[in-house]
Amino acid sequence: MNLEVKKQILEKIKEYDRIMIFRHIRNDGDCVGATKGLKRILQLSFPEKEIYLIDQDTAQYLEFMGPEDAPVADELYTDALGIVVDTASEARISNKNYKLCKELIKIDHHIPLETYGDLQWVEEDRAAACEMIVDFYNTFRDELKIDSEAATHLYTGLVTDSGRFKYDGVSGDTLRNAAILLDVGVDTQLLYARLYLEAFEYLKFKAYIYEKMQITENGVAYIYVDKAMQEKFNLTLEQASACVGTLDSIRGSICWMVFIDNNDAEGSIRVRLRSRFVHVNSIAEKYRGGGHACACGATVYGEDEMRSLLQDADALVKEYKETHEDWL
Ligand code: AMP
């Protein structure tokens, strides 16, 4: 699939001596895995090229994946090829120096909010951007090299973005691509331990969420992790945001979300929306966000707007339930 654009991307990679790889802000396992996996594949395959991955933001739960590169002078960008992975819009590219690159390629699996770059390879149906990187490797496996370090990065993104191969986007291709990585060598037990073991105190926070969670008339489950709750459990914003999965298994609830007080002067509240069956990205887009059909993010300002988003979600779910069967 999309062989022509993949060939063009490989040609561009061959053309340049220096390649800068970019990902989105608020990094997750997929954008980190895809960029680190791609970097490693390119380093192994083209040892003479300079390849950089430079961002300032990090996530504590992904520290085991290792650091990125130290910042370099702006001049180094100007004759480089930029490859932006897993990022739907320019505003979400983490390292703003992407603008300095001579040419820019976008590789993404989000619903496209806008077109940017000189070359785009976008496949919305992919479970993870990492799957596209594995596919790229596999398409040109006679020319490209992979090792267990790259495979582990890519497998991390596959596992995290697909909810351990549970979400809707998982296809036969996802598993075939995962199989390629396992054949190369991934210590899955170590990886799962690193990703999913939780601190004793964090489980107490989760217990509190179960106590305090709310549900709208038509089954939108939600929790507002306000400043007081963050202080009570001594949570970083990252830890406060990580609890969205806690609400994912309530029968009758096909949409759930977490609101996280960003504690900034503007009173912004991060929203993480999730759903099964019903597509909720239109709601995220209405409230300054976007993402995937069943996993997206938004920002609201103040509790009135939070209530308004909840009402919209509740109406959407109501309509879905009235017009569909088999949503349980
Ligand atoms: P999150 O809940 O932040 O993990 O977001 C879920 C998915 O939606 C991820 O793939 C994000 O990259 C994407 N996403 C989150 N916020 C936005 C936004 N404001 N615009 C576009 N995509 C977003």
C-alpha cells in the first residue's frame, strides 16, 4: 500500500546527509517509539548519515526508552531533511526548528487536520505510527537494517497505541508487523513490566477515581482531576492524566473522559476522550483538539465549557445508542 510515496521517502532519505526526526508534544509510547525506531533503522542502514532526534519535553513513564539528542545549532537544520512522525498538525510538532529544514516529510496515522510538509504519507487506519515505520522497513528490507533495539522501540509504540492490541485499529497487518519485530527480538516481559507496573500510591489514586467518577444520563463516564485532587495525591500533570484508562470498562458507557486542571493562569483544562463504537473526534475538534476517532484530546477553559463538552458527548452517545445495536 502507498508504495509510490514510500519509495519517494526512501529516495529523499538517501539524498540527504543529515536527517532531523520530529514527533508531537506530550509524547507517548507511539511517537517516541516511532521516532527512536526510525532513527535506529536509519543509523544502522546509513551509518555515514547524521541523524538527530531532539525535543525538550519528556514523559517520566517513558524514561526507560532512553534520552534523545542534545540540542544542536540552528544552522544544522537548514540543509537537513526533516521527518515528522505521528503528528497531525504543525502546532503539535514538539521541536519548532522543524521549520528550518530544507524539506519536510510527514508520516502519520491521525485523522489529518491539515496538510504540511513537502511529502505526506498518512494512513489513518494504522493502529500506530510505529506500524508504518515497520511497514517502511519491511517494504525495503533488502536495503534497510533493523536490530532488537529498534524492534523494541517500535514494539513499545505498537503495544501502547493499540492498548495491547485491543483497539479498533488493530488489523492483520498490525499483528504481521508485530511478528516481524518479535522475530528480530523483543523482551516482551521486561517491556510489559516497565510499562504497566504501578506504584502502590498510584493505585490508591485509582481507587479514589472509582469512588468519585461520575456518569451522564446516557453513559459518558468522567472524572475531573482538579487541583485539589492533584495535591491530595501529590500528582504531576503526567500522572494525573494517565488515569483515563481507569474508566474504560464500564458496561453501558461507550464514551469516557478525564479532565485535568492544567493549573495555568488561563484556567485551561486538558481533556482526554476515549470511546468504543461511537466516534468522538468531532467533539475534540469542536473544543480545540483532534486525534483519532475513538481516542482524542481537547482543551476547555473553565467548568462551564467542561459541562458543555459533556453535554455534547452525552447527546452524541444518546444518538448513537438510539440508532445502533450491539453497543452493549
Ligand atoms: P491524548 O489523550 O492526549 O493521549 O490524545 C489522544 C490522541 O489524540 C493522541 O494520538 C494525540 O496525539 C491526539 N491528540 C490529542 N490532543 C490533540 C490535539 N489538540 N490536536 C490533535 N490531536 C490531538
